[in-house]
Amino acid sequence: MRTTLTLTLLLGISAVGLQAGTASPSPEKNQKASDLTTLQGCVKIARGQYELIESDGTLNLLSGAARKLGPQVGHEVELTGKPGTRTEDTTIVGGGSSANEFVVFEVKSVKLIADTCKSAAH
């Protein structure tokens, strides 16, 4: 019984790992405007991850809209979207299953504000 419970738990955790690097899907395709948030700052890319650095130094990991974000690296933009999560598999071969969950901003639209970033947003 204990072995079955442990195996079931490991399989459940492994299923989370299979979704590694993906953002949580949106439950509704048509988001209400009131459900969306707007952020403004400088788009950067670090370790293959798009980031938005706001003028106050707040760092936001970004998810989605990669085709729109790529050309905006180094530019100041206004992003519309919503908070979400991304799960990353951290399982070591031969070890127990594990995963990390990160808060991300799921980008729905990108608007260019300036061709260069303000000096405060590094």
C-alpha cells in the first residue's frame, strides 16, 4: 500500500515535470480588458528568458508573445497581459522528481514606447 502511494505521488510529480518550461494555459481565449494588467519598462533577455525591467528596478519574467518580444529587446515597451506561472523540471537523473514554479507575466500585447531604454532600467 505504501509503495503504491509513493509510486502514485512520484508519477503525479513527474507529470508536472513534463510541462517544464511552459506557461499555464489561459482558461479563456477571450480575456476581459478588466482582467489584464499593463506594465512598462525595458525588455531584456537573460539565460534565454525574456524579462521586463520597470523604471523602479522591478524585474518581471515574461511568458508568451516571443515573436513580438524578440524585436523589442533593448527598447522601452508597454506590455498588456496577466500574472501566471511557469513550471521547470529540476529532477536529477536517478533522483526523486522535483520542480520549481516561477511567477511570470503572460504577455498578450506589446506596444513600443521608445527605441532605447531609460538609464534607470538596466
